[in-house]
Amino acid sequence: MPEAIKKHYSTCTLCEAMCGIEVKTQGREILSIAGDKANPFSQGHVCPKAAALKDLYEDTDRIKLPLKKVEGEWREISWEDAFDEVAQRFVSIQDEHGIDAVATYLGNPNAHNMGSILFGPYFYRVLKTHNRYSATSVDQLPHHIVSRQLFGHQQQIPIPDIDHTDYFMIIGGNPLASNGSIMTVPQIKKRLKAIQQRNGKVVVIDPKKSETADISCEHHFIKPGSDVLLLLSMLNTLFKKGLAAPGDIAEIIPELDQVKNYVAPYTPDRVAGHVGIQALAIESIVDEFSQANSAVCYGRMGASVQAFGTLTQYLIMLFNILTGNLDRRGGMMFTQPAADTLPHAGRGSLGKFKSRVRGLPAFAGEYPVSCLAEEITTEGEGQIKAMLIGAGNPILTTPNGEQLDKAFEKLDFVVAVDFFITETSRHADIILPPVTALERDHYDIIFHNFAVRNFAKYSPALFEPAAEHLTDWQIYLSLAERIEVLRGGNTTQYAALWDKQPKGVVDDMLKAGLYGQGEHQLSLKKLEANPHGIDLGPLQPDLPNAIYHPDQTIHLEFDYFMQDLERVESHFFSANQAEQDTLQLIGRRHLKSNNSWLHNSRRMVKGAKRCTAQLHPNDAERFNVQDGQFIKVSSRVGQVQIEAEVTDKIMPGVISIPHGWGHNKKGAKLKVAEQHAGVSVNDLTDEMVVDELSGNAVLNGVPVWLEA
């Protein structure tokens, strides 16, 4: 008799939107995945990526048991042997070459993984290495630094109250493709249209007329990397026109009136030519923003991964503050998550130590990934000899991937926690494969902190894991325990951790949190009894309670941020101008992609080729390029050959190549069809060019040369 068909109410973990899904299973087979209409947060919405969870689970390329490379060939080994060898090799390498000889790199999927977030740190701590890297420094690092400096905690990032705003300005973001980013927001298209339906306005500022710009009220092209000038001139206009009106919040920002002096030189007339937006248009944006009943300025990936990304994100926060739109309904607001990690997590240390070779600053215990290759190849004390890669593919996703690819060949020992042989994990000596997302328990530790509405949901694993399959947290805890034993350390804590499991930690946080008592009485048991999740209401004003500085004031830290104005002046207003035969490279993303993965899913890559170089018709004519023609794009560090896509949706002088492609490395065992392999845009980005304030990678505004 066939097994019964079951329904499970889970969460899609393939982006930040936390969409609820209804998964039908029969035995260990996934029959279908659809939106959960009873989920109060996403209300049945899913994007095409949700179906890829089934593809990942069923993928014949997926690794399920540990692999060891023996004479160039992969062989399955037992978990016990794998753990023993990894622990012994890491300890012996550190004993011989120093504690920093072993490094770690963590990819984006860790942020979507309850077990990795809660139990992974036990492994990182037992390694004791300073050589820690992650995808943070090719993405959102400026957001964390701004929040650490202003509000006292790296994770205390206010997000747009999109459901109540009347004017939504988006700088360098494309939420229709990302489903929101540092803004957990399902049904983004519906929410943006709702702003317009209540006579509000959506304005997009971006070098590309994106999918979000297509449905906005107004779009302005901006020259890549010039956002800092736009923000400075917008703040200048606020003061010039007497529009600065921070309201009661000024009482907890003692230095706020000093902003006027810093922005005084940056009039719209002075910056317009560098920005590509006319002075009158800049003033009009400021007028409309200031006159709206509520407004929010949101800057995301494009605003962060440029030469002045940290200063830009800081100025965005100042603009929201000075217009009275921080901690206000419809403006930038702090969330009130049910399982709040902030009281228990590190607030983020800045610049306590610097990278060995180039002296780039560490933040929250991590170095910028732009310096990883040189830390592997430069000899001397502290040289990286071994690495653990946790759910990451830095050879495709970090600057100068070709250089990093060659650097990995020099490592003595590489371990990958991954269930695919990717462009990076192909360098591993041992691969430790965790289960896929639907095979483990899930609570969004990170993204409830960025949700546009307070909400809580727990998703049990669809299946009892098979004895031979392990979750990420079991892998990390096993390694930590073995290393502790080899070093003669105290292992008593591990028995309690094995017993509690990550879900036990979540239960503790729920009970101790804001909703653990009173009306809600939240606990893991209550969430299990409410499988669609529980709505906890709209965002609420939370200052000064949201501030983690002991004095409960917002620190503007002018000495740190405004010192970068000297670099702004030199970069934009010195006599040295960029060569006129270059184009400015920017990235882009697509709704059916998730960084460098999901390209192994046929349903995610079928259709028109997406890895193309978009350029404006004027530039196509200038370089004698036809639509569909292959072109060579070169930068200081490398070159790629890619098909041209001529379109007026890109600003003249700009070329756009999507992020995350380039699946043509020898040894990567993915079945991506050749026509969909694409090229890696990070074979063009330059590891030596960083945002000097933070060390964040510069992925936008990279000068490149084009040949037909």
C-alpha cells in the first residue's frame, strides 16, 4: 500500500523574503512546492526559486556522503574518518605554522541556516584563528559598520516600513529581483504598487533601469560610484532650503547640527556633472521627500559595493534622520524580533587588528575577502596554509577570482562543507556534505531581524534524517569537539549542546524574548502548534531602547566617517580624470538566480541566456558592437568573452554583467549546459580596489575596456 501524502508548512530559504511554502511529500519524495496561503507574512506568495528546493533535494550531482580526494579522484569515506582527518590536519598545521595558518570562509547560505549560525561559532572559536573571511565584505559590510557606529550594534540595522510609507526612494537596489535585501519583504511588487495606490511615490536611482525601476513612478540614471555625491548634495539642499526637520529624535543625537558644515561644499550644481542627474532634479527629489507625510531612503547592494559604499550608507542614514524619518511610522524603523540574537551576539569590533600583507581593517573578527589571495601566497609568519570553506564559492563571488583560483592550488589542505563540487570546492581535499534546507529544522535567526512586519515561524524538517546524513551543525560540532580533544581542552560543554540542539537554543530565546510572556507566551511548542507562523504586528517606534550604546544616544562618529570626504574630493574633483575609452562595470542579479548557485536547476536556467553584457546603443555604436555579438571585456586583472546585449535600459558609459556565473572551471562537477555556463564578472573586478573606510570590495564602477 503506498505511503500517505503529507502536507508540510515550511519556509523557503533561498532569499531573505522568508516566504511560507506548502510542501507535499510521499515517503521521502517531494511531490510539490507551492505558496502557503495561510502564512500571515507572505500570504501565499512565492517566487520561481521556491521550486528549486525540490531540485536541490533531488539533484543527482548532490553529494550525500563525505568525499576524500585520493590521487586526484574522489572516494567516499566514513564520517568518523573524515572528522578525524580534518581535525588532525588542522591541529598539526596550526602546531607547525601558527594558529593563523588555518583560515575560514563562510558563504551567504550560512545566514539562512539556523544550525550554522548557532553552533558554527563553537568550531570557529576552537580554531582560534584570526584569518576569518566571509561574503559580508563583498556585500553588506557598510550597513553593519554604520549600525555599529551609530546605534552600538552591527546587527541593529533599521529597515524601511514599506507598508506605511508615502515616498520610497531606492538607491542601488532592485527588490523585484532580490525579493528585498536587508529588508525581508515578500510580495514586494504588490507592496510597491500599494504605495502608488495610496497616492505615494516610488523613486529608483540606479545606473540600470531595473525591473523595480520599470514599475516605479520615477527613475534616474546615476553614474556608478557617484552615489556619495548625490547624498551629500541632498543633505546640502536640506539645509539650504531649511528643510532639515529631525523632530524629537534630535534630543538623542547631540552632534546633529554639525552635519551642515560637512556637506556645505556639495551643492547640486557642483556635483550634477559627476553624478549624471541635473541639479534641479536633485532639488526636486529633496523637496518631494521632505514634503511627504512619511518617507524612507533605502540604499542596498549597488550603493554598498563601490569605492565610497560605507560613507554612502552613512549619508543615507543621516538623510533619513534629518528629514525626521528614523524610528517613525513609514520611515526607517527597528524591528522587534521574537528570538532576538542581538543581546547575545557580538556588537562588532572595528579595526582592532589588520590583515598581515596590506593592513586592511578587520570588522567583527573578519578580514575583507579582497585580501584572501595575498594572505595565501605571501610567505611569512601567519601565511594561510589550510582553509575551511563553509557553503561558499569565493572563486566566483569575490574580486579577481582567477588569482584566488591559483592561490587555492598552493594550499596544503582544504575542506569544504558543501553538497556540490563547485568552482571552489573542487580544490578541497575533503568535502563534508550537509543535508539540504528542507531536511533540517529552520527558524530564521537573521531575517526576522530585518522583516517589514514582526512575525515568527518555525519549520521542522520534512523528514527524519537518515543516519548517514548530517546537518551543518552536527558537522561543525563534531569538528569542534575533536579539535578540543586533540588540544587537551575541556569538552564537557559539548554533551549539553548535543542534547539541546539549535532548536533548544531558539526555544530559550523565544521564551526570554519580547513575546515570551504576556499575550503571546511564545515558545517553540507554540510555534509548532501554529505551523503557518504567528503575526506579531507592525513595526513600532523603539528609540532610545533600540540603541546599544551605554548612554543611549546615537553616535555620529564624524572623525571616522567624514574623514573620507578628503578622498571624495581627490577622487571626483582632482585634475586626474579617468580615461575616456573605458566603460564603468556594474553587476546585476535575476529573480531565478541565487548568487553562484541554482544554475544546476534546469527550470532556473532555461529560456533566454541571462549571462550577457548589457550596454547602451550609443556605446554599441562607439565600439562597433552588434546585439548578440561576442565581445572581449578587459580590466586591470583579467578579461572575459561574453555576448553583448544592446539595450536602452542601461546608462551610457556603463556595462552590466551579472554576478555568480562562470561555471566552466575544470573539475567542477555540475551539469550546467555550456550555453548557460556564462562568465564570472569577478574575473574583472580588482582585489586591490576597496572602500578604504571599511575594506569592502568594489564591484561597481570598475573601469573596463571593450573590444568587438
